[in-house]
Amino acid sequence: MKHHKNLQPKGFRRKYFSLAAILALNSALIAQSQNIAMSEKSSNSQDAQSLKLSITHSQEFVEYEDFKEEFNEQEIQQSNAQNIYDFLNTHSLLKITTNYGNPYTQMINLRGFNHKNLAIIIDGMRFENIDSSPISLSAIPLDAVEKIEIIRSSGTTQYGNGAVSGVLKIKTKQQAGSEIHLSYASYQTSNSQFFSRYVGDTLNIGAYGQYQHTRGSRHISVDSDEKDGSYNKNGGISASYAPEDSLLLKSNLNYAKYAIKYANPLTQEQFNANPTQSPIPPAWGGDTFTHQRRWDLYYNSGLVYFAQNGITTEINLGGNRNESEYINFFNQYEGKGFAGNFNSQYQGDSYRLEAGGEARGQNRKQEKINEAKVYQQMLYGNAQKYWDSFRLNGGISAQHINTIQNGTKHADKQENLIGAEVGANYKIHPQIEIFSSYTRSFVSPNVDYMFDYATGGLNNLIDTATFDSYQVGTKGDFGIHTLSGAIFYIQGSKEAYYNALTWQNKSLEQTQRIGGEVKLTTHFLENFSTSLAYSYVNPKITSGDFKGNKIPGISQNTLAIGANYLPVPNLNVGVTYKYGSKTYAYDDFLNQDKIMPNYQSLNLSVSYTYKDWEVYGFVHNLTNRKNVIVAYGGTSFGYYPYEFETTLGGGVKYRF
């Protein structure tokens, strides 16, 4: 049997400590900058405050968010998580599951929706893949992150297509400083990363880089000791320059490359006996694994102009490119996309106005034969009005979506859509407020939906999905306690899904999701805090072929518990527990008897800081829980083990 050894980058062992050279070669970056030093240049405090608000506008656009989870730099650092997915899964209500073995592009679930229905905003800029794969959040070292916010059902008019369940906002550090981080964990997993940023009077520039490698946990074939190993190398650089107080220029570039060997799924009997064993060879004699190599490139340039009349205008132009190759199946996909947006906003004493638009395009070729394209244009307007104890906000968007196919068939579809959102917030007590909102949003088909994997040709064009979301809730501060919660009802039409019986992407007629979330945070002492969060969602198909069935792959109940304790000033101990209830197997819209077991993970981390050094250790899945993804393949159910045993790790950080 052919032994695939090229997961190790060529020459990497000889150049393990030349990550900076790799970065320069790859020229990578992610992050729009926020030049805080600029606000200190003005002697007029009002102008300085306005300027700072203008610069941070792209990061803080959702000023009327009502229910959200928020994590600051200290919480992120104290978690000792190895990447963003690790942190989100252990500390938030987001349900994170491995993408059938891909540790670098994992699936994110919010309110019963996957990652394609969640707007992901990194330093104010929208990031998304042209296909159904999640974006590689592992391309952003967690050490470079300053703040994470998860906002429900807001921002749909500004970000339009794909912001149904909410917004995930990630803000990277903009302060001057540098850090080097090295760690090692189970499965011979190594992780090295760094970031560095310079902040001057008019220039703010930073860079980061990371290399991750693991031998893997599962054997990929019966006649080899080789496992499902992987590597990921990424880097980024961002810069902002202020030639004058009224103008900010910015640019960024991000590059990530990874290779993965996906072991084929196990049977239920194999998984119960030994999750690490190799899969049974397929009846047609093919490989028992899939070997994929992929690279992604994101780039963006823009400016922010601060007019004397108080109007701030922001313009961005950028795009992305990727290439994915399935080596042992001789399949290759090439994709590219572009994005441009603008917005102008004015902040008054009791109101805020904003207007803008965007244009996006996606293009994918399959073996240089079939081509799928999606073009989107949107214009929007938002307004907010404030009174002493009452706030009202509203927005409207007009969208045009054009989907095109070329190759084995040709098709061209045009759609015009009107989206909207309206919300109200009333403070019934100085520490208590209630809120309500309604949004109409859309999810257009991405290029993946237009390929027919059963025939190798092109699929019929799929309609854009429409969602109406209703939300009511409350939030308040009660001494040492902070409590917030919301209930929601979301009705969908023409929601796209993968039909495992026909190997085609199709649309569900009508769907609905009813549920709610609640989060309680308590600071008992200055050095001891806890958090408790719970979400419930009932996802149901209300018409069509699967009427009355549950939407598969969605846990109805999710629970996240955390505690953080500093017994002495430099020693930090953190404990987290995550639970996701049982669900029907992925792609099993027939709701057959095979149920995916509930997910559980109990985690512990300990860290000690001395001057500029930090040493830490962690234990994941303390109870040795056998977690697994179960997917329906049309004729059988496959078991994909992940987080199925206790793992250990540790590392060291140096800040300078």
C-alpha cells in the first residue's frame, strides 16, 4: 500500500525555527487595525472621542445587541485553550463539532443553524468561504485575540446574506507587544505560534504566525501503522496608517495551508470496541482514508474618512482564493471570490444613522470542466433612536442575487430580495431591561450547492432560503450576578440541505426552530467567578417530504459550565464542562433509529505566571467520554470518533 508521508512540509524538520521566514514567504495576515494612538493626537477631547468611536465603528457596529456572550482578553488567556475552536467549545453555548476529522475548519452551530447561517466578523471585516466548508478560524492564533462576542439575531441588514442566527465577532489585539508560545499535547501534537505589533503615532503594524502538527489518533488502514495526521501553517500581517487626523488607511492579508488524512468512518460495533482502529476496506476496493491538501488566501484594503460634519465613511475592497486537492481521488477544486463594501454613519446626541452597501462574488471550477458562480449586491440603511429608558432601532436592505452555471449544463437565475430588522429595548429598572426584535434574512446557495456529486455534473439551481426570526428577552445586573436570556421563534423557507439518498443538494419546503438561551455569570470574590449557560432549540421540518421530522445533527439541549479560581495572584485554575444532548445522525432527514450519542467533556487547566513567562498544563475530557459524530451515507451510518479519550498537554509563553 502506498504510504502517504507528505503531511510533513518539505524541509520543515531542518527549518523548525524559521517560522519567520515561512511567514515572509507566505506573506500572511488577518486583521483590520484600530489605531488607538490616533485618538490621543487631538487636544480636543470631543474630537478625540469621536475619532476613537469612528475608528472602532467597524468593530462595534452592533450597538443595540441584546443577548450576547462576551469574552475578554483575560478570560481567553486564562483558558489555556489551544485554538479558537477549543475556546468556543469549552466556554460558549456554540456547539463546535469536528468537520469529519478536520481540526482546522470545524462546524459551528448556533440556534440550530450551521456555520453558513452565522456571520463571522474578524476585526470588522466579513469572512466566509466560497463553498460549504467553514472558514479556518484556526488560522488565527488564540494568543492574538483580544475579544470574542457572540450576538444573536442582530446585524442582519448590514451583513445581509448568511447572518440568520447571529454574528460571531473576533477582535485581535492592537496594542504594542510580542509573544512566543510553544506547546505539546497527546497524539504527538505540537503547536508553535507568535505575534508581534508595533504602534507609533501614525503607524500600527502587526504580524503573527503559527505551525501545528499532529500524528493523529486513528489508524487509516489495516496494513499500516500510519494515523490520520495533519498539519496547519498560517500567518498574517495587518497595517493601518494615518497620514492625517481625518484619514485612516488599512490593509491586511491572511494565508493558511493545511493537509489532512481523514480516516473513513467506523461501524457502530468498531467504534464501541476500539475507536482508534482502522476502518473496514470498502467493497469496491478503494482507500480507507481521504488525503486532502488545501490553501486559503484572504486579503483586504480600505480606508476610513472622518469628515468635519461628523460623518464617518468606510470603504473596503478585498477577496479570497483557495485550492483544494483530494490526492488519492485525483479531484481538484479551485475557487476565488471578491468582496467590496462601504458605509457612512452619523452619531447624534439621541440617534444614530447608517447607510451602506456591498458586492460579493464566488466562483468555483471542478476539474476545469464545470463552473458555478454566485454574485450578490446589497444596499442597506439602519437607524437608532434613544430616549431616557427606551431605545428603538430599525433597518432595511435590498439584495440582488445572481446564480450561474456553466459546463454540462447552463443556467442563470436572478433574485431580488428585501430584508429588514426592527427592535426595541426598554429599561424597567436601572439594572433591568427587556427587549424584542424581528428580522427577515436570507441565505443564498453557495457554489457547492450547484454541483451534483451523484453524476459529477451540475445540480439544478436552488432557491435562496428566507428566514423570519422573532426574539424577546431580558438582561440585568444583580450585585455579583449578571443574568441574561432570550426566547426565539425562527421560520424558514427553502432551506438548503444535503440529501444523502441521492447525493444531491436540495431544499426543504418549510422549517421552524423554537427555543431559548439563558446565561448567569457570578463574581463571588475578586479571584473566583463562575458561569452557567443553557440553550434549548427544537428544530422541525413543517412541510414537504420530511414533514414532522426533526432537522438532524442539532442538539436540543446544550449546557456550558465554567469556574475560574486564583488561589494566589500568579496561579490560575480553570474548570469547564460542556454537554450536548442526543440527536439524529447528520444527513438523516428520515429520522431513523440511529441516534448520535450525547456529547460530554470535562476539562481542567492550570497556569502559573512569573514576570514575562507563563507555564501551563491542561487535561481534556477528564471522564474519558467516547464522543462521536454519526452521519448517514444513504445506505449505512458512519461513526467518526473525536474527543473520545482523555488527552494531556502543556506549554510555555513568553511576552516581551
